[in-house]
Amino acid sequence: MNASALAHPLPRLALAAGAAAVLGLGGIASPLAAQTLGVKIDNDMSLCAPGKGPAVRLEISGLKSSSGNLFVRTYRARESDWLKSRRYLHRIDTTPRKGAMTVCVPLPSAGDYAIVVQHDANGNREKDFSSDGAGMSNNPEINTFLGIPRAPGLDKTRFRAGSGVTRIAIQVKYQD
């Protein structure tokens, strides 16, 4: 590394953030991590412990079964990202529990977000509108057109998360 790179703080910050990401040092805020989209993460409930955050303690209810997969996608509350392929911040993949369950959704910072929960009931990782369930932050009505669900706008799903642990609830709904 040359002397001019050491004299300017930004290259050192980027280098430290990159090293922290490689080494898995979660306590160091990383500007690089905030730019990465579409990442799969685990459900780590310790991130929603008292004094932690920013994070969302998400209570999910209405799950019809414990079969298949449960996907929780977190979006920044931006029209340019909302429900766009791979524009979510991260996706938690977990095993559903019939009835209700809790997941912890870590956030890069306090701010406005929207969350989508999808129960892939048969575990085929495809959208099967007749058997899969879904829900969104603020529990807006999900209308259908010719049997195909039409997602509500960002204005109906946006919520504000603080610097600590924010609690929200999402009810998963199925087409019957």
C-alpha cells in the first residue's frame, strides 16, 4: 500500500470493512455490507436480544403447516427496490412451524423498510399461488386478478425501524 492511501481515511475504512466482512466480525459496521443485495442469512435470534439492533423481531402467524420453506425478504423502502428480483437486502431461509414462529431480521441501520414473508408449502422453491402463503409488513390486503395475487404498493407495507429492536407482526395468508 502506498503512503497516499494511508494518509486518506476512506481507503483504510474500506480495507477495514472488507477485512471485517471476510473475518465475520459482525460488530463492525461495514459500508460494503450495506451495498450487497440478495444475500441469504440465517435466523439468528441473538441479534434481537435486549440492547441489540437495529433489527426487527418479527412474529409470523397463520402458517398452515411445518412443511416446505419459509422465506423472509427485507427491502429498503424504495420504489426502485420494492419486490424487484434480487433487490432485497437479504433473505432469511428457515423451516416453518405450523401456527406461529419468530424470526430476527437484522438491519444495516435505522430507517424505513418493508418485509415479505413467503411460505413455500411444498418446498419446490417456485411460486405456487394455489398452495403457498404470503404476508407483508403492515398486513395489507393482497388482492388477486384472475387468481394471480397482486402485491400492494410500498406505501402500504413501509414501516420505520429504530436503532434498537423493532417489533412487528405479519400474518401469512393463503388462497383457499
